[in-house]
Amino acid sequence: MAQKPEKPEDICPRPDVVPPQLTQPASPPIYTAAVYRCESPDQAARLLAGEQAGYVYSRDGHPNADMLAEKCRRLHGADRAAVCASGMSALALAVLARLREHDHLVVSSQLYGRSLELLTSEVGRLGITSTMADTCDLDATRAALRPETRLVVVETITNPLLRVSDLASLAELCHAREAALLVDNTFASPAVCRPLELGADLVLESLTKIMSGHSDVLLGLLCGREECWDRIPLVLSAWGLTSSPFDCWVAARGLGTMALRVAKASANALLVANFLAGRAEVEWVSYPGLRQHPDHELALRQFGGTFGSMVTFTLGGGRAAAEAFIAAAERIGFFPSLGDLSTTLSHPASTSHRSLSALDRRRQGIGEGTLRLSVGIESSEAIVSAIEEGLAALA
Ligand SMILES: *Cc1c(COP(=O)(O)O)cnc(C)c1O
């Protein structure tokens, strides 16, 4: 006789038993489970204490975050790596794990806008003080250090002027004063620069951008040396900075093509930078791969011949020219982010740098006519002709 059918309402509440995996799937599963079954109170206690390996609660860790973190750890040659909900949560993780009241921070005055907010006004509310410095100037950075400075935060390539930080010299400077160097490598990606090799202690990436590469997830990475890691797992879970399994799965897939995407986009960017440098409508162009760039020699040494996909340029005609260019260069989307497959552009004065006064913007070299391109992987002909359409509107 056939088995007695189960009641419909008894089927769903019961957790499924996962069939044993006898063969390896080509693509990893997405582990959406929020919680994992424990065999006994003793085992639960051992798992939660970290005495036995295994997942219990996904805020503490889950397989998709660990698989992605492991790939990133190897890319950066790090001892440890953690994936969290966004680039900003990776920065919060570093701050909350490494700093306490009365500590002091030195931060690059050219950091990503939200990073600057977090590292000045937000940490100020916790009794942590900070000093902004031009970290492309080693003497200015040295002068900003104090005995209580615990952390120096810089970006490998700054936004939007694309200045390059001398990471080996900065690391030396920090270590002589017992401060750690945290490098936000988002504009470079590990395909262009690996700051830990140059002496940095911690590296941050907004995985949202180039590493994931399709503008369809929000994720961050923190990786670094073992000595910096003791409080990281606790802070990640206690402050709830955990990533979503689905996002980690999507990002791991994007990471598979990062090397190809960065190589193609960087080659396109060099071509675009050279094209713009030869145009009368363009006042100046910043790209670390151009010989006339102030940090070109350093970039050559530090990046070894690939200079990334970001190109910034200023049109002579100010805001009106920027607006006319954006409207006419129809095939280049105005997206205030970066690192997508296709070429996109942003207008720093109205987006990333809108909170600065016009004077501060001018001091940094950002005008109303400044545009920032995130060069994509289309054919270089398509990109150049789209730019030509934009420039034609300025005639
Ligand atoms: C986008 C970005 C961040 C923040 O990352 P999110 O993933 O958006 O939180 C930090 N630093 C830089 C340089 C960025 O471009």
C-alpha cells in the first residue's frame, strides 16, 4: 500500500534535508538560510564560541560571503578578508574594529564624499578626532600625524582628479609612527594595484564598482594583515554589517571577468584620454597613464602599465558646456557611479562634490565644466564617436 499522504500544512514548515552533494556543481549554490541546524546544545555552544567550524546564524557568516571573501583575499595576497553589505560598511567595520575614543585619524582631503563624512563628522560623535591632509604630499601627511594617530586613510587613485598616492612611502611613514595605513583601492581594483604588497595594513574595496562590474549589487570588502584582524569578525556581526548571500553570488560571478574587463577598459581609457588631450574644447585631462600627468612616473612604478578605467577632463565652457555635452553625448549615460560594463559619466560639482563650497572645489581643481568618465568595455570607436557627438554640441 502507498504511504499515507502528508497534510499540505505539514510540508512547508519542516526544513528540507539537503541531499548530499556527490558531484561538484559548476556554479556554487546560493545559501539563503538565515540559520543552520545544530545537533545538540553542546555543539551549538562550540559552534558559537568558534571552537568548532560551521555556520549557525548568517549574520555571523555564510558560505556565499566566505567564498567571495576567499577569492578577494587571494587577489590581494591578504592574510584575512571579509565581505560586508557595502563599501561604506567595510569602512565602518575598519573604524569600529580599530579605533576608540580619543584616537586620531589622518584622512586624505580627496576621499570619496561619504567616506570623508564618516571619517570626520560621524567619528567625531564617538570622540575620535581627525585631520584632513593632502596625502599626495608626504611632508603634509607627516605634519598631520600625532602621537595618538592610529589610522591613516587614503585612496589609491583619488576622485575625481585621479591623483596617485605613493603607497610604499605612506606605509613607511605610518609604520614609523605606529599608525596603520588603510587604502581604499576602489578606483584601481586588484587588477591594477595591490596595496598590501606595497606595505598597507588594510585594503578596502567597494565591490559595487569595478570588481563586481555590472552595477547590480551593493557590497564591500575589507582585507588585510592578521595583526589587524582580532576584532573584525565580532564587529561585523555585532554591528550588523553582514552581506546578502544573493549579492555575494552575483559579485563572485562578476569577479570572474574582472581581469578581462579591466584590461579592455584601461586600454580604452588611455585612448580616450589621448583623444581628449588633443581637443580644443578640453581645458585639461587627467589620466595617470598620460605622460603629462603629475604622478605618471609613480603610477608606472606602482601599477606596472595598467592605469585603470577612470578619465577626468574639464571643458572650457563651464557648466553650460558640461550640460550641453551630457545632453548631446546620448550614448554615454549620466550615472553618478563607476565601474559598469558600459561607459558612463558623472559631473562631480553636482554629485560627489556638491557639499564642498565652490571655492573648495576650485582649490581642488574641480570646476563646473569638469566631467568624470568611467570608461567601459565597448569598442574604442563607439566610445570616441559618442564623445565626438558630445563635443560637437559645444561648437
Ligand atoms: C562607491 C565608493 C565607496 C562606497 O562604496 P558603496 O559600495 O557605495 O558603499 C567608497 N569609496 C569609493 C572610492 C567609492 O567609489
